[in-house]
Amino acid sequence: MIKIAIYGKGGIGKSTTASNLSVAFSNMGFNVLQVGCDPKADSTLLLREDKKLISILDQLREKGAANVSLDDLVIKGFNNIYLCEAGGPPPGLGCAGRGIVAALEELKKKQVFEKKQIDIVVYDVLGDVVCGGFSMPIRDGFANDIFIVTSGENMALHAARNIALAVDNFKDRGYAKLGGVILNRRNVKNEEEKIALLCEDIEAPLCGVLDFSKEVQASDEKEKTVSQLYPNADIVNQYNKLAENVLKICEENEKLRLGDIS
């Protein structure tokens, strides 16, 4: 199973990127699960097709772990992509990071990945905070490869460097590897030069460039992916190319992991 996590600063287009990647993977014939790891539980919004999705934490609170079934946790959305949301504590109460830990452990306990025969799992993780539960997809075997969505804006670059540092801090423990950087253009001054410097600093490849797209904006407003509403748009080809590059990087990293083991 290919296990990737998409990190990035809030508002950088991380969830839009994750959702369109999930569509690209499913169009390749893979059985995909997207896991939202944001307390707002809105990662999968573009893929739900107006279906109701109750977060894992809300269900655990309301029903208790013993009464929550596998099919309660996961729904099927657009293109038969499986969807679930970790959720978070009530506003002002509890720790969102610990909530993600509890939610991911519940997925593991219910054997969602095995029973749904998942080929690719995409974790969409809030990247402004990379401590505690927000770093869980990096460790504990949940994700193998981390991809960072950023622009050339200063706050996005700052978050990207922090995420890369978190991955680097765990590298000696055999946890997830940094797969690469995804540039989601905001057309700021010297954007490409800034991204090239970032990639050099964190020793990661630039694995995809996404142009600013009015079609993406329009699709987001209608709570759909651009692949659904504008399948012939240039940006769809960019998402498809990104998906190919991500898979190639994951395959190369897997060979390195197997080499390390042998």
C-alpha cells in the first residue's frame, strides 16, 4: 500500500491538492482512501457529493468505540474514493493533536486499510502545527512519504521549512521520508527562485507545479474538484502529472527502504 501525507500551511491549497490527487489516483485504477487530519473536518468536502460525513471523533464521543463500525467511519465519495475525517475536540476544549492520534488509531483498530483493500491512502494534514498528533502521519507507520504544498509567500515557506525539519528529526527512527515539494503558485515576486532555494535547503525535489487557476477557484466554491467540473482544463493535466511524479518518488523511496532492510 502506498501511504502519503500532504502537509502545508492552512489556506495554501493543501486540501484542494490532496483531493485532486485522490481523483487522479482513482482514475489510474487505484483504490484510494483520503483521510482528513484537520479538526475542522473539511479535507474531503470536494469529494463527498453532498453525502453526510461524521468525523471519527464525533462518532466515538456519541456512540462509544464499541458501537462504531468500520462503515460508520468511512464513506464512498466521487469516483468511489473512500473518505473519512479525524475531526477534533469541541472548540476550546481538548487537544486537536491528541484527537488525530485517537482517530488514526481507530482506523488501524478497525482494519480499514485491509478490509477496504486500499491501494493508496492520502493523509491531508494541517501544516501550521507539526508537533504531537499532527506529526503522527510522519511516524508510527501511517505515512511513508511526505509531500509539502507551498507557494513563494513567506509564511507558507516558513511552514514548509518547519514541516521538513519535523520529518528530518524523525528520519533516524525509520519513519516517513520527505518526498518532495509541490509549488501551488500565488504569482508572488521571485516565486520560482524562492522555491528553488527552499528545495535546496531542505534537500527535497520539486515534484510538481500547479498554476493559479480560475477553474480551481470556481470548483472550490461549488464544493467539487476541478476534475469533476472542468475535466479538460490545463490544471487537470498538471494534477495528473503531479500524481505520476508522486507515485514515481514513492516507488523509488520504497526501493531504498527495502534496500535498507536487506
